[in-house]
Amino acid sequence: MSDAPVAMISGANRGIGASIADTLLAAGWRVSLGCRTPPSERPTRDDWLSYHYDALDAASGQAWVDETLRTFGRLDALINNAGILSQSTVLEASGDEFDRVMAVNARAPMLLTQQAWPHLVAAEQGKVISIVSLSGLRVRSAASGLYAMSKFAAQAFVHGLRHCTAETRVRATAICPGFVATDMATAAQVDGASVTQPEEVARVVQMLVTLPPSAGIATVPINWQIEDTI
């Protein structure tokens, strides 16, 4: 069995997650893609795994972790990338929408990290990287209110986790992009050609997963324009 490092990436069937997978594969990593919808291409290769993962189903997370360890024998990095968009204000949002957005964007990364944790601690230098959002650092508009609530929680999770890693060699980082050229940006009616590209976020992830524990980075904001709120 190969001794190349292994990364689990949630929400990896397209967009940022797929770019992270491609970038890490090119850098010699083995990747385990957690996808609610399978990728359109399923290559036959021994450094690539696709497995069903639904952020609303904690049991699917444990099954994915178990299959990753069965297939690759180790786990070095967990990339919490799965997320959903809301454009509801805090006065419009229903209780059901609140529950769903919080479950996917905040609860799921916490539970998946708990499930992967023993294997990350066993790694030489484990990493937990959450793709949060600039909405985890500021509230840009009324329409981003509910989404920002979930992303502030996702950001707080990473910082809470960092305190838990003190006696280990695991390090946690929140990456906080603004608009990225993905389906989510399209839904928000943003011109994808003018904003941050998925592969640019993936390059930051690649840099972070190679850093030693002595160079832990808490938060990486990424934006396509200058704004005075960060």
C-alpha cells in the first residue's frame, strides 16, 4: 500500500471541492471524495475514492471515514467543504431553513471532524481545514444574514477546535473566501469570470496541508476585491 498522505474532502463533486481534489492529486496525495451526488467522472485509479456523504446524515460521515481508512489505511487531512447558500434575511428565515442551513454549514463539519479525529491525531501532522466564507467574518448585507449566522458558527468551530489541538500535532484553519466562481456564485447572480477561481482556493489548501505543526494558521481570508469590512 502507498504511503502517500490522504485527504478527505466533503462536497467534492464540483466547484471548490473538486479543484482541491485535483490539486492534491497532482501534488501526490491520495484523495477521498465525500459527495451527496457522485462525480460525473469516476476514474479507475488507486489514489482516488468517491463515497456517498450527506451532510445532513451523521451516519454517512462515519461510514465515509471507515471506508477511507479501509481503502487507504491512514488519514492526514480533513477538508470540510460542503455547504449550502441562503439568501434569507434574519427576519424572513423560517425555523426549518435555519435548522437546515445550520445543520449543513456548522453542525456537519463538527460531527465529521469528531469522527475523523482519532485518525488525524495518529497522523504525523494532521490537518483540519474548513472552507468557511468571508460571511464568517462580517455580514455583507441583509440577504446574507442567515448564511452569515451559519458561517460565524463554522468559524467559531475552527477556533474552538484549535484550542483542542494544543496537545496534538493536528492544526486547524478556516479559509474564508468571498465569491468564488462556482454554482453558488451563479445562484447569487455574480459574474464568475471576475471573482476568485476554485483552483486559487485549492492552491491555498495545498499550502496549508504541507505546513508543519509549528506554523499553524488560524484564518485565511481570500477576496477578489478590496473591502473595508475585514
